[in-house]
Amino acid sequence: MTTYVHDIGGAPVIIGAGLAGLMTALHLAPQPVVLLSRTPLGTNASSTLAQGGLAASLGEDDSPDLHLADTLAAGDGLCDEEMARRVVEAAPQAVKNLIRLGAPFDRALDGQLRLGLEAAHSRRRIVHAADATGHELFHALLAVARRTHSITIMEGATALRLVVAEGRIVGLLAVLDSGVFALPTRRVVLATGGIGGLFCDTTNPLASFGHGLALAACAGAELSDLEFVQFHPTALDSPRRPMPLMSEAVRGEGAVLVDEHGDRFLTDTPGAELASRDVVARAIADQLASGHRVYLDARQCLGQKFAKRFPTIDAACKQAGIDPAVKPIPVRPAAHYHMGGVAVDAEGRSSVPGLWACGEVARTGLHGANRLASNSLAELVATAAWVAGCVAGTSAGWQWPRMPAMVAVRPDPSSIRQVVSNALGIVRKGKALREAVADLLPIAVGHTEAADPALVALLIATAALRREESRGSHYRSDFPSRNPQALPSRLTLCTAFESAVSLNWLRSERRC
């Protein structure tokens, strides 16, 4: 297929136009930047589905030190403490910057920001925009971006591959209206979001399969902590996909989890309904595996106030035939957030010169083995400024590289979701992981729509096999104990393929 080259003068290219992409582009202004969005802006983006808020130590009884302590506890020993401290210290100012850009955060009657409580936080420190924070922030930032002349937005453009020459980024290939084109640039920022679309039960857009991870891996970048996938405990248990999220803020207001008999099953768990997400998700999964149903009951704490306090959730429930004011809400865990990603430094640089990552696709070290609720937005708004500063300070120095021809194949994870869900769910075991690797490898090296999603799933399964312990969101039934010596994991495409081929060879030998 013919590849058309678009001259963008060596401007940096941001792949992904959710909150991470928009924030980075705005911080780069007035430097010209090209922003690629796979879909029309505001559609199929995890950012717009986010109900939770932004964690920042804004209360009089709070401090960055307390926020840091909660973050490190949730991360279960794998946080980068220096990076975590940097983010929590930047979060209060980040909130002020968002307000300046038009963010409509909730306020109390006295005009002060209303601070909510979420799981594993020791203080009320979550700022919300009703129960649609992501949607409200996205549209506030998009309005500013559309007025910023230095930002060129290409809607409907899907990145196919990063082009690497002499060990560094020299451009990228993308498809728009079935035509493949090339953008020569030595500065690319991945802001592509998460991986929830690999799973049958997810709160993410179904197309969110880890696109940025596939791009980075094929460019030779190092990835880290891919095995840590956070399952939100309380997604609406209905046929709708993506699954509507029953925000943790509902439990923060006093809602409880009960079985079909109305009995609470978390009363003996430290933190109860507000224990860390991995603990609550596993407890619910155990109930479901035992044949029970699980419900989120807000009748006593909110009752008729539910619709006013959580209008988006109320609408989703009523669409499913449930009135939360008078009935408990059926819930189940769903894939929600990926703590792992492209390994980056404090300025968002990957191991490949010319490639940065920001947002969920990046592994900064803030989250460790388990993300503290609402820390993702805090990370995003803080690191976007640092990434943009580093990109702006890097010389364009671009040239016209040889751009390879490529056939446009739009990724589709639907055919591998069951394999991923079976092997990489809340409870994992080595046998299922090895079988998943064997199933995914031939798809990942093929040229079908499932190839890139299978590649990402293969990388995650390989990382999960390597971590022979249970920690945070990664629970191995065959290795249920925590290994105190375990460190953050590192992986490249080459090492993952070597492991996968070796596993398949051993499997073939055993069959013989």
C-alpha cells in the first residue's frame, strides 16, 4: 500500500486525545503539536467515562505526607517513593490549574471545594465534578484546545507503527479514511489509555486494548509491571458493555455490599467496604464463585438523595430497571485500570529516544501493585506538564526518513477476550497463564485484526507468569504468598517472545 508523507515540520505528535493527550498538548502551547484521535473527540475515550475524581491534599487535616503514606500502602511495596512524593506534592496546584482552565469541581455552600472519601484514603481529599468528573474535565480542556491555534487535531487517525532508525524515533505510520500516511517526527508522546477492552467485563471502551503498549513494544521500548490490572469492585452487573461504573464515592457516602439475603460479608475485613480495591474485588469474586449475588445497597445512607448526589449512576441504574433509592444495585468486578505500562523516567521518557508516555499507558512508579483511588487523574495532570516540558526542550532535528509501506489493519480484540478473561482475571494460576500464552502467540505474530491485542495480552500473561507471588492486584492461587524480595518487573517484546516460544516448546515436548 502506498504511504503518503505529511510534512509537519518535525512537530511533536501525541497519539491519543483523552485527558492525557489534551493536557500535554496544552502544556506544549504555543509550540506546534499534532494530536491524533482514533475516533471523533469525546467518543470511545476512558477519560469521558471516569466518574471518580482527583486526589489532592487540600483539606485542613490533610497533607502531602498523609497522601503519600496512603499511596505507598495501596501500592504494596512496589511504588517508586520519589515519584509518588513528587506527584502528591504537585496535585494541589494541579487542581488549581484545572480550575483556571474551566474545570467545574463541586463546591460546598461556603464556596470551598467539596472533598470526598474513597477507599484506602485516610482523609477526605477527592475533588469531583458531580459523578462525571472525567466527562466534565475532558470537555473543559477540549474547549481550550480548540481555541489553541498551535494544536492540530486529526480525528479518525489511527497510529499503525512507530518508525525507528538508528535506535530512535524518526516518525510514525497512521491510517485515515483507509489511506496510510507517514508523519516524520523525532518526538512522539503516547497518551493512548488502558487495556480494559481485552476483557469481557470492563468499564473501559471496548476498543481500549493497549494500543500504545503495542506501539511501544514493537519500537523496542521497555515495559514494566504489566501484570498489575486493577478490577473495580463495583460495576453494574448488567449486559451493557462497557459496564457502567458504580463509583467508589457511593461507598464513601456509606453504601454497603450485601449478598442476596441482605447480609454484609465485609464486616470482618479491615476497612470493610472501603478496603483497598484488590481486597474488595476478590471478596466479591469469592461470593460470585460461591453462587451468590452481590449488591451495593445505598438505601439507608442516601435513599431519595441518591439521584441528586449521583445523577449519572442513577440514570444508568434506571436504564437497567433499578431505582437505587429503593432497591440495591447488582454489582460485579470489572477490568478498570492498568498500573503497568511503558517504563518511563520522571519526565516521561521511555527507553527509546524520542518516545514519551503519559497517563495510563505509562508506568511512572506512582501506583505500584495497586492504584489508590483517584490517583490516576492526579498523576495525569502532574506528569503531563513534565512530559511537555521535556518534549519542548528536545530538539526537533528531524529529517525525511525512509518510511516503509504498510497495510492498514484496524485492531479488534473481540476474538481474544474470553482467553484473556479466563487467564488474567482477579485470580490467576500458572496452568491457565501458560495455556493463554500458547493460544495468543500465533495470533500475535499474525496479520489479522486481533494481532496487536493478542500481542498486548501475551505481554501481560508473560509478566503474570514471571511474578510467582501474590501482591496487590496480582493474585496467583498457585503462589498465594507475598515474596518480600520481589521487585518491579521489566519486559521487552524480545524477552516476551523468547519466554513464549520456550513455553510452547516445553508444552510440545510434554505432549510428545
